[in-house]
Amino acid sequence: MIMAVSGPKLVEAAKAAIITSASLKTENAGELEKMLNALGYSWATPEEVAKIDGSPEQEDLALAFRLGLEQLVIENKTMESIKDARIVSLMDLSVHAAMQSWVPRQLPLMVIHEMLEAQTADQCSQAFCYLEQRVDKLRQLTENGEHKYSQAALLRCCNTLMQRLSKSSSLLLCGRVLMLLAHVLPLTEKSGVNLKVSESE
């Protein structure tokens, strides 16, 4: 793989490509792939994809996604982030990129976590709908709980959100978070097993 640019310039160029693609209404995944190819990204076969797993190029592209989200959240001053079509599109693009192994598999969950962190506790209820509407994608990303890094990223995202919520005024959302985890992770997942056999008071 020969990159047209490298280092910080590559990250900036990739971020610009991601934001441009996220602003398109249709076929944005295809357009993003064309733009990344122009920068030197090219994974023609599954064997080539496997070789770059965890590579600096993959990490650079992951950073570009996170910086792109940060820029859009900063620009979005008049409404909740989840109501900005570009932010939703960027998160969908990160899922597509992870499924194609362009970026680490846990990246979409890290991006969603950072988006939720930028919302108030009240705004998180609507933002959480994004995850609920993509349960099947979450199962694929976590490989039904078998991919430890993406599974850990999902648990971190949900646990951090739960810690921010009031158990009295946000009881419904707390229940939705637990239901999502129950749908995505297997019953044998250790975070849902009472290993110490402790009793609730």
C-alpha cells in the first residue's frame, strides 16, 4: 500500500474525505471508498485486509473518524447532535468501515461513546435510539460477544451512560440500556453473571 500522503497530513485528508462523504445524501460509503483510494488506501482482497489489521494506516483512519465527529459536534451548536444528519451518517460510515476492516472493529462504538459524551443526560435518550435501531449491526461488530475489544467498547459506552443517569428520573432509559446489552451480548458474558453470588439489598 503506497500512501499519497502520510502522518498528520494523511489524517487531515482522511478526515476531510469522511466529513465530505457524511454530507452526501446517497451512496456516501462508495464515495468515501473512492476518496480513500485516492489517498492510497486500497484493500482489494480479504487477505490484504487481514495484513493491515492494527496497522498505522488503519489507526490513522480511525483517528480521522474521531476527529471528524469532534468537528461536526463543535459545528453543531443549534440542535442535538443526533438530529444532525451528517453526524448520523458519519457514525454509519464508521460501522461500514469497521465491517470492511478499514478501521478497528471497536471504532464505531468508540465514536458513539464520544457522541453520547457530548450530549446532556436528557439528550441521551433520543441519541440512544441510534443504538437500539442497529442491534443487528452491533451483534455483527461484537461477533455476538466473541470480539473482546468491540464488546468491551460497547460495555464501556453503556456503563458510562448509566453512571450519568439518575436512577429515579431516568429509570426508563436505564432499562433500555440493559435491554440493549441483553439483546447484543450472550448470556455467558461475565458482566451479566453474578460471579460472587452477592445478594441485592
